[in-house]
Amino acid sequence: MTDPRTYGLTDAAAVDALVDGRHGDPFALLGPHDVEGRRVVRTLQPGATNVELVDAEGRTLGALNRVHPTGLFAGFLDAGGEYRLRVQWPAATHDTHDPYAFGTLLDDEDLRLLSDGQHIELFRCLGAHPTVVDGVHGVRFAVWAPNAKRVSVVGDFNSWDGRRHPMRKRVPAGVWELFVPGLLPGARYKYEIWGADGSLTQRADPVALAAELPPATASIVADPAAFRWTDEAWMRRRGALHHAGSPLSIYELHAGSWLRDKDGRELHWDELGERLIPYVAGMGFSHIELLPISEHPFGGSWGYQPLGQFAPTSRFGTPEAFARFVDRCHEAGVGVIVDWVPAHFPTDIHGLAHFDGTPLYEHADPREGYHQDWNTLIFNLGRNEVSAFLVASALAWLERFHIDGLRVDAVASMLYRDYSRKHGEWVPNIHGGRENLESIAFLRRVNQLVAERHPDCMTIAEESTAWPGVTQPVEQGGLGFTFKWNMGWMHDSLEYMSRDPIHRRWHHGEMTFSMVYAYSEKFVLPLSHDEVVHGKRSLLGRMPGDEWQRFANLRAYYGFMWGHPGKKLLFTGGEIAQPHEWNHDAQIAWDLLDHPLHRGVQALVRDLNRLYAATPALHAWDTDPRGFRWVIGDGAEQSIFAWLRFAEGARPALVISNMTPAPHHSFRIGVPEGGRWREAINSDAKDYGGSGVGNDGERHAQDVPAHGFDRSLVLSLPPLSTLILVAD
């Protein structure tokens, strides 16, 4: 074994640190260096038996000598020009370019933005990117870990040995980078991090664009080839579909449990698209909303505990397959919304927790950084780099995958520092208040950037409190969301519908109260996945009475919902009146459609969607008070509700709900126009499984005053029903 000092390695401690995987600046020792006028090459190849230098044609330029028993080799290169390493292992020999012969990778502008925490396209500079450097094909790796003592990229290509490919640290950005020549897309990798606290862990890439199939946890080098989109026509017109006056009807689903194959296997994106897309389009929904598809370790979280903020989960196929799915949705005229989770992340050791041996992504103080309800860690949005990481994630979904909207999860938990915490368990803001100023700034930034860069896309807040201005523009002091879930309407109306009809008259306000605040925000009316799990029962299961009454109640409720101001959202299974709670490990009970009552509910939802889209009065003034007028808002004794919907230049629609099993015949109700009123929806129609009480498809207004109008209709109100009549 040759004395390492022969090749300029005079610091024995530095050599020991290098071969032990503890050296924080491998480029200072490895690669080509000038030593007393001669060019010396050093390489660390633990386990190799021999290393020599060769030229591009494979001709030997000289042998390297072992200078440390662990596998540190060094030698002089008298010939000029490029060289390669020929490494002989006990069972194989391979030629490779020297990773430590390449210069720095990230340019000054990227470093400046990263250092300032202002880089909103992190996925373009951090992570793993197949590229060509000085004519050599390989993969460029970069990861933010400012407090780490050493970071290496590991994978199958180096036997997961952190000594083989230690990275270069770029300051002040705190980013580590390395080009690994010869590596191809599809390679598995992680970062081995020697943390500031002395820990040694292997971590998935926070900015990975693809990941291994769970429960495996490695990141995957993604194929850089751009997907060939064919949705130009959709992209040109989608802005007209996403404003407050559009007929937005969302079908929420969990991709892994909508449909499975005969062996119970989750469908891949292509398989799912073949069945799901024509179904959704045929049912008249304008959009699907996918529960989070960011890569996540625990399937039982339904995706709400993600770690791969830039990677579609591999459970359903490759990123290219997901892009193909979105493209097919757009071809069919169906938009795609994805749930996005910037509030928190799980504590899995391969993930973001204590990433570089310090609380990097999370708050250090558990009163700010630990979520007691979900056993997760809370992003430190007051740190610019963390905020930029999540902003970049939001934009990446819109830009890489042509996503039409982001539904932002758990916004309430982000807005309040004392969310789900007792006195003494939270830290006030700088003014002594409970508002989370950093989260507010972050949400405004996300929404402002989406509005600037993708004004044809939506952001939708799941926000369960009365926080003011959620859907007000940022420049007017709001949070800037396009829409907000109306959690109050959902809670109140479900409470009402679960009551025995005999008691409903005492709770009439549970159905009318939503109109007190209906125009304070731009609302989506959600009947979401959260309402059919954890012992809450299914929607059908909440309805009182015998079988016929339960179905009639549900149909009446859907009619009420589609007639009420606000965009619509229904979780999968609700449209076929699934009687049991949703189970993420099983498909929806499609065999229920063999039963006429279940088919009837499905037919009603389909017809409601079609009427809703075709009738401007039911959607165009959803956020304008001029679009609504009570006709009967005080009908508590009979549990009857009636209202009118209007839109500029459109014929009005009349919605009447009778929430008791007692029919009403010769029921007079005032209307603003004479002539024919078409019975567009009767939830009690026989086609839907009802009793068939109705109005023969139409009624003509009489010149008899009622309810403040000069004209009126005389109607039959079926039991437990909703009617929607449209003036012709």
C-alpha cells in the first residue's frame, strides 16, 4: 500500500474522515488535483480490488495505487485530457467517468433564490434530473440540508454505500449537489445524511418526482421526457368553467377504492381511466376530485399524510400514467382537482422529520410543530425555504400535470395557533394572538401565485370556521381562494335530515340558516368522504324511517342540495346510496345497482347534474344575492321549504322541498312569472324509486296572488320530496 502523502494527502485526519464517510467536502480530496506541478487523481471505491485510469477508447493511461485499506486509490495522470475510471470488483469490472471531475452544477441565480427561500420552481433545480454535463450523460442530484455534516447519494448503483458518492455543499444556500455519470432514469436512490445531531439516516428525496411502490421508500429518477399533451382545447376554455358563475359539480373519490379488479387489486391509472372517466362524464359531473395522490407511506391515511409533495403515488402507476389519465379526463370534458396537504407531514424516519439532524421542515417547539390529533409534524411556514418548498409543490401539480384545481386540506388547522390545543399548549403570535400569521402569509402567497401564473385554475379551501375573507382576493385583504367548502351547511343539513320527520319542524332553522351567510364566501356544498367514515354512517344510513323512507329522504336531500346556492360535491358511493360506510380497502358496492332503489338514486343524481348544468338560474348567480329569494322560508309547521333561483337573462327556477311523509295536494305557491312551469325534477318520480306523486310534468301559473307574487301555481307536493320547476 502506497503512502498517501505521495499524492498530496498529508492530512491523515481528513483521510480518515473521508474513508469513514464523515468528510463534509469530498471534492477537496477526490477527483483530479494538481500536486507539485503534476496531476493526481484520487477515488474512493470501498470493496474494489483494483482501479486504473483509461481514455475514451478504453486504453490504459495508468494504474492507481491503494493508499488506504478501505479502498482509497490515487495515482498520477501524466496524459492530458479526459479520463475514466476502470474499477475492478471481486466479480465484475466497469468503466465510469469520475463524479469528482465535474464542476459545480447549480447556477448563481438558482443558488440566490434558494438561499433567499424564494425559489418557486424547486423541482427544476433540486431533486434528481437526468442531464448531460460536458457531453457525459448522467443524473444531477441536489438536496437542501443546510445543517448536515455530510450528505451522500446512495442507491443500487453504489450498493447503498454512503462512502461512495458524497456530495458537495453549496453555501450559503445549504444545498448539496453531485453529478453521477452513467446513471439512467428508473434508478432507485436516497440521500444518506450525517446529521448535525450525529445521526446517520437514509432519506427519500423531498423533491423526488417519482417514488418506489410502498411499503418500499426509495425515490426514483424520473424520466425527463416531456409528456405529449393533447388537451390544448380544454386548456384554452377551462377558465370559463372555473369561475363563480359556472356549474361546478364535483365527484370526489379515492383512486384506490372506486373500483378494483376481480382479485381485489387497485387499478392503475390507465385501467381506472377506462372505467371512471366515461362514468363521471355520463353522470354529468364537471370535475373529479382525487383524495391526495402525493406519495405517502401509510395507505390508511388515504393520502392525507404525504411525504412526496412532488411525486404522484406509485400505487397507481408512473407519473406519465397519471399525466395520461388527466389528459384523457380533459379529452372527455372532465376537470381534475387534487387534494393538496401543506399543513403537516408524518414522522416516518425516511421522510422530512429532523431531516438534517435538526428541525428543518418542522417547528422545533412541539407546541408549534406537533399535531396532537394526527401524530404528525407541522410545517414551519415562517421559514422561507419551507414556504417556498410548498409553494413550488402547488405550482408543480398545476404545471407538470395540468391539474385544474387544488383543494387545500385542513386550512383551519393552519390558521389558528391554538387549533385543537388547550391553554398552555400553544404559542401566541408576535402580537399575542391566536392567528397563525405565517400560515396566513403562505396561503395568500400560494393563491396569489396561482392567480398570476394560472388564472384559469381553482384553489378550494377546506376551512371549517368563520374566518373572514377566505375567498376574498388577496389585494382586498382576503386569503385568495376561489371557493370554500361550506362545512356549516353540511353539518346543519345532515343533522336535520337525520331527524325523524315528526321532529323536523322544531329544527327548521338548520336548513334555512345557511342562507344567512350564503354570500359571505364563494361556497362549495360538500358531502365528502369525511361524512361517511368513523362511525358517522353512510348518507343513506343517516336517513330515518323504513327502507322506502330512507331512500326518499336521501333523494329529497339531494334535490335540496342541487337547488341550493353553491357548487356541488358528492363523494363516491353517495350517488348509488351505498348503505355502509366507505372502506378504503374495498371498492364501492357497485352490485347495489341491481336493486331499483339504488339505481333510482343514481338516475336522480345524473338528472340533477344535467339540469344544474343546463339551467343558468341554478348556478350563474351562486354567489350573488340577486340569485335567490325565499318563497316559503318559514314553513316549519309543515317542514316545507320553497325558494326561487334567478340569473340574468334566464328563466327562473322554483325549488320546493317537503320534508315529511305527508303529501300535499292543491298546494298554492306564488311565482314571479305566468305561463308554463316545467317540472324538471321530481325526486318522488317512479323512475327514481318514488311513489309517483307529481304534477304531470308541468303546471301553468294562475292569476291568483300568493306569497307576494301576482301569480301562483297549484301543485301536488309528494311525500319526502324535492321538486324543481323551471319557467318556460
